[in-house]
Amino acid sequence: MDDRLAPVLRPVRAGNGFEEALEQILQVVRLGLVPGGERLPAERELAERLGISRVTLREVLKVLQDQGLVESRRGRYGGTFVLPRTGAGGEDELRRRGAAVDIDDVLRFREVLEVGAAGLCAAHPPAGDSAERLRAALARTHDAPLAEYRRLDTLLHLTLAELSGSPTLAAQYAAVRATVNDLLDCIPLLVRNLEHSQRQHTALVEAVLDGDTDGAQEMMREHCAGTAALLRGFLT
């Protein structure tokens, strides 16, 4: 493995393997550790360094290819090559918005609020109409077309914040989520990430309704970490 990549590439955590692998390879590309026109390490080497399957790695590389950051070439001298950088509108807008906020502060505050809300909800599990509201919000995200997904995802999280029983927490969460959504709107919807998020949403809601405080908080913490990894990857 190229020594230039050692400071960035490391084994990912099992919970957010796809998102964290994407974050790291985005950093490799955006930091210029592999310059435009050069080839990324072979799939086998990258997968071993990141601790992920080659199937997951190929999904990560497909995202980078769709974003115009790399291209795949076949043949004896083939592989995945980094493309020369050009000023893409979406990327420029993401950087403009990112420069207007302290992204690390926003993501940390979001995590504190989300994990706190999940814990409060699980400590006093919703029942009756409140439980049905939460289940319905989850179901809508499962059935959402791509164009509606982020709006319905936001509504699920806002429902959890509201059911925490703290109006102040809910209001603060609504404000920070608006900032996060401004950034999320500038990056692509990734099907693999959405599928992963949906599994996390389901486990989270089940933990809340079961009164599993620790499980709900840990799942929400993991869920927030996945989003943070994507945003940091695209912002770097």
C-alpha cells in the first residue's frame, strides 16, 4: 500500500462500513494523495486496508465514478483512476455552505440532541397514539420515493425529538436539522446508504418502543456517525 495513503486509510467500524470507507477514499481523492491521472491501489489492497468486502468497495467506487471523481479502465493496465479535478457546481455549493457553518460543531450538537431524544423516548416508551405516530413515520420512510426521502427522514427524526417530551430539545433539534439538511441537499442520495439508514431506523424505533434506552442511544449514535462520515467525506 502506498505510504502516502497511510494517514487516511484505516479499518472502518462494522456499523458504518460503507459510509466510512466512502469518507476515507473521498479524502484520498480530494486531498490529492492520488493525483489526477494516477491509479488507486488495487481493489484487493484497498479492501484489506479498509477491512471491508470487495463488494462493498465496488459500491463505494461506483459512487465516486458517478460523481465524476474516478473512472474504471479495463485491460492489462486497467484499474480505477482518479480524474483531474474540475469545478463542479454541486461541490462548489457544498463548500460554500460548509464554509458558512462550523460543520464539526453542527454535527456534534446534532448527535447530542438525537442521542438524548432517543434515550428519553426509550426511557418512557411511546404508547397508544404516540407509538402509532412513530411507527407511521418509520413506514413512510420505507415507502418513500427518492425525491421525498430526505423530507420524510427528517419528519421521522423530528417525531422522535417531539416524543422525547422536551419542547426545548425538539425546537433546538429542528434548528440544527435545518442546517444539516442544507448540507445534505448538496450531496447525492446513495442507495446503499439509504438502505443502511433504513435498517438503523427500524432498529432504533424497535429499541425505543421496547424501552431499550442503551440500545436506542447506541443505534442513534451509530446512525449520526454515518451521516457525519458522508458529509465530512464530501466536504474535505
